[in-house]
Amino acid sequence: MPGTRIRTLALAAAAALAAVTLPTATAGTATAASAYDDTYYQDALGKSGTELKSALHTIISDQTKVSYDGVWDALKSTDEDPANSSNVILLYSGTSRAKSANGGDTGDWNREHVWAKSHGDFGTATGPGTDLHHLRPEDVTVNSVRGNKDFDEGGTEVANGGGSRTDSDSFEPRDAVKGDVARMILYMAVRYEGDDSFADLEPNDSVDNGSAPNIGKLSVLKKWNDEDPPDAFEENRNEVIYTTYQHNRNPFIDHPEWVDSIW
Ligand SMILES: [Ca+2]
Ligand SMILES: [Ca+2]
Ligand SMILES: [Ca+2]
């Protein structure tokens, strides 16, 4: 009956609207909603500042760890080119390269530690050095240009760097991944608090951190988090790491506004 069908459609439309509007946080706040608020983030909701950081640390420290060898295959999945399943997207360069071209030679891609492993000296032992949330495929040469530099704006354009820039003491990723870099660094700061056998990693506002367990500049990373919000690629890799590999999430991809609450 036509009347029944119209009522059914109206109900479906109302249900769809409710599904869109239901998971919002308290009206009047700027808090974004995540599909994981009622489950994964249950113990963090409603908190701010150091309380929020501490709750998130507990939540995301419950994880499966990947070996450094296992990182190769994991990156082929987390960073797969959505337009070509034989390739990965390189973080800074922004280009697509064959998954099979992983290695250490010129023209290969390798495992970039966005939190440079010398900052806190954690190396590639299973732990922060193998944490997929800050490991990304990058061209061997561009990876070497970034080295262990802190992040800041300025410098000259990096060859094959997709618009990334560098000077003697800092590296500026291309615009499209500035927020990704910020959220990876801040994930590491919350995940690693010195209560295991590794250093307490924390951001600061310097560009000369050397081997100290710090990375800067925090003020710039906060700005990048605002300017480059999470996109489908970043959200997908968070999901793949959560469901397939580590079973923990980067909270700042789900809730970018938590950056300003903690820092
Ligand atoms: Ca600089
Ligand atoms: Ca981005
Ligand atoms: Ca920390």
C-alpha cells in the first residue's frame, strides 16, 4: 500500500537522522563524537588535561606488539594506496610506490620513525621503535634527509619530498600530512610514559633535542593538528592497526580536540 510505503520511508529517514545525531557529546561543547566513545574511550570521556592523558595512557597501553620484521608487512596494509593495491603511499613524498620496493637501496622505501628513534634512544627493539602508529613508508633518500630532526616550519624544499622543507635543525612535512605527523608524535607522548623499560617521551618547544626523549616544536604541532584534520586515509590506517595488528587506537585521530585539552 502506498501509504504504508510512505510511512516506512519516513520512519527510515527519521532513523537515519537519529543515527547521525545520536552519538554527539553534550550540546554546547566543541567535543567531536567518535564511534568508539561508548566502548574504547569509555574511561576517558568527560576528562581533561592530565586526567585525560592518564586515562588515555591506560587505554592505549593495552596492545599487541609487532616485531620490527613484522612492520614491513603491516605497513603494506596500513599505508596501501587506495587507488593501487600493489603500492603504498610515501608519507612525506606523497607518491605511490610498489610494495615490493621495500629495502635500503636508493629508490626503495623503508620504515620511517616519525618519532625519531634516537630521541629517547629506543632503537628497533619491540616497543616504541616498532609501534605502527608512528611508522610510515618513506623514500630511503628523503627519510635520510629528515634524519632525526625536530619538526618546525621553514627551510628549502626537499628533493622528491612532495613539498616538504628542511633546514639545519628542523623538518617541515608537506601540508597534507602536517596534522598526521602532529597526531603521531602526540600519540607517542601519551603511550610512552616511562613506566616500562623505555623513556618517557614528551613533546617540547625546541628544535635541538638531540637524543633527549623529546620532540619539538609543540606549538607548531598543535597548529598543524588544527590546520590538517584527519582524513579517510589516516582514519583507515588507525582502523587497520586497531582491528588487525596492535588492537589499540590513536586517540587524537578519533578526537583531535583532545590535543588542546592535554597541551
Ligand atoms: Ca629550523
Ligand atoms: Ca592529513
Ligand atoms: Ca610521555
